Amino acid sequence: MRIALWLISLFAVAVAGALWAGSNTGTVTVFWPPYRVDVSLNLVLLVLVLVLVVAHFAQRALSAMLALPPQAKRWRLLQKERAAYGALLDASANFMAGRFLRARKAAELVIERENALALAGSSLVHAPSLKALAHVMVAEAAHALQDKNTRQTHLQSALQEAEQATASVRQTLKEGSLLRAARWSLDDRDAQASLQWLDQLPQGVARRTAAMRLRLKASRLADQPAQALETALLLAKHRAFSPAAAQSIVRGLVSDLLAHTHETDHLQSVWQSLGAEQRQMPELAGQAAQRWLNLKGDASVARSWLLPIWDRFLKSPSSLSASQKMQLVRVLDQSLGQGEAPAEREWLARIESAQLAQPQDAALLYLAGMACMKRQLWGKAQALLSQATKQLDDAGLRRQAWSALALLAEQRDDAAAATLAWKRAATA
């Protein structure tokens, strides 16, 4: 449609010009003594138009000729820039292919070409960014080749070039270099150096998933379970792991943290700092209660930590695995005393109710028998423990049950039964 309109306009102008020129009888007289020249006005106008057209094209030709040297310079600069970017692409491709030596040489070639351009006074616009990336690539290749000195040299050069880059990419280049440095330190098993690199990141960057993953690994390697746990909880909150993986990681970190506590006050503060989900994990509750008892803490505190696990077990016995149930029974057995405190009688009632509700459960038979023994209910304890020894699969609990039966037999002055019980305890 546009072409048709142009053609129509062109024909209209041609027709108008022809009509005007055909009826134009004007002349132009030029006096050049001793001559006189009469020229048609149409011819004069045509000549003027031709002169203007020729002058216009002559001016354009002259401008194009004068612009040839700058264009040639820009073309050469463009070719060198393309060569530098091509070398950087080659370095990336060779690094991905595992050709680390070639990758390092290609990245070093990028730096050499840019330096040559700078010496010639034709530095690239994005030269600092390009050189920073090239230095990081050299450092990556050097790290793969176990050349730590070269790696550190080019890392520092990359950080310096990043400071000279434009404002839009300066922070990004610096953050990326620091994250790579933290990763390299982790590969070197130098957790403290990795944490130091991560500490140089701004607060917002340090909370990114990539940075927190590195901090988690570095904290675990540095044997800092408290910091590792805090980072793992943040990662789990951001859904950086699957639910099962997050639960497994958090469980392991809490277990390490509990194992590193050596005072009851510290252990209690650690336990209170955990979330409800962590406090209701059977393994962690059992470990925390066991650690509390080992540190000579109040047994009622340990039982209070185990109470949610106990209630869950009573509501759904299948909610605990066999090992978790045995751990619960062991810790409860260790926490029960011989006093007449209301808490002790309350727990004895709980255990007896649970045993009556599940009369065939060997672990509950054992726990009820040990509780009765500590309360000096000798007959009931002997009956429950005797029944438990026939059903217990756990060697440790079976050995404890036979030992308790041996003590009960000694109290009855039944030497034969005591000897037999001790023998079976030793061979359990």
C-alpha cells in the first residue's frame, strides 16, 4: 500500500510538472558583454536541480572518503574485540570439556589482547568486566590444576578489575568472585578460609541460596554445628532441600550440636532454641535426654523432653521404629528413680497403663518390670521381667533384664536362680 501511494504521488508530481512546464513561456536573459544569452526558464530550473543533486552527492562522497580512516580504526577495534570474546568463549568451552590447560591459555590470551588494546589507546568499553571474567576463568583452571599460587594471583586481579567496572556490574562481579573463592577453599578442605570469604559478602548476598549452601558445608567442615544448624534451618525454610533431605540434615546437625554440649545449662538452652518440629523427633529427644542424664541433670527434665514422644507412641505404636522405641525405653529406664515424688508415681502409672494396653510388647514388659523393681515391688517386677526375657530381641535390654532377675534372686537368697540369671546375662 505504501509503494502504491508513492507511485501515485510520483505520477501526480510528474503530471503537474509537465502541465506547468508546457504552459510556461518565461525566459531568462543573461547579459555577458558583448553577448546576450536567452534561455528558457524551464531549462534554467532543470539545470539548477541537476546542480543541487550533483553537489549533494559530491558532498556525501567527500564525507564518506573523510570517514574512511575512523571507520577502518573502528573495524580493527571490532575485530580485536571479537577475537577477545572468542578467546573467552574458547576458554569456557575447554573448561567444560575438562581441558583445563587450554582453558587457562585461552583466558590468558583474552587478558593479553585487552592489555595490548589499552597500550594502543583503544581500550574496550567493557574492558574491566571482560578482564575480570578472564581472570576468574584462569583461576578456575588453575584450581582444577591444583595451582594455588596462580589461582590466588588471578583471584586478586579479578577483584581489582571488578572495582573498576561499571556500576551496573561491579557488585555482581565482586560477589561472584567471592563465592568462587569460598568454593575453592571448600575444595581445599579449608573451612576457615571459606567462611572468611563468605563473611565479606553483603548481608543480602549472604542470604542467597548459593551462599548459604556454601556456609552450611563450611560450618560443618569447621565443626561449628550451631552455625551450621542455623544455616540449614534457613535453607529448609527457603525450600532449598526436599522435605526428607531437610529433615535428615537438620537431624544430623542437631545431633552433633547436642553431642558438643558439656553443661546442663548449655544443653537446656540448645534444646529450648530448637523448633517444635525438631523437639518432637524421637532420635533427638532420646539423645538430648540421654545427654542430660549423662551430665547429671534432673531426671524429671529428661522425662519432660520424652513425654511428647511417649504420648505419640501410646497413640500410635507404629509411629516409632524398633530402634527408636528401644532408645525411648532405655532412657526412661535410666531416668526412673526410687523416690516417692509425685512425678515418679505418675510415670509408674503411665508405664503400667501402657503395658496393660499392650501386654505382649516386650519393651513395655521390661520397662514396667524395671519401674516396679525400683519401686521395690519385687514380685511384680520378677513376673514382668521373666516374661520380658522370653520376648526381647534387643541384646542389651535382655542382658539388663537378666541382671535385674539375678539381683532379685539374690535378695530372695536363691543362689541357684541368681547364678543361672547371671550366666544368662553374661551370654545374652
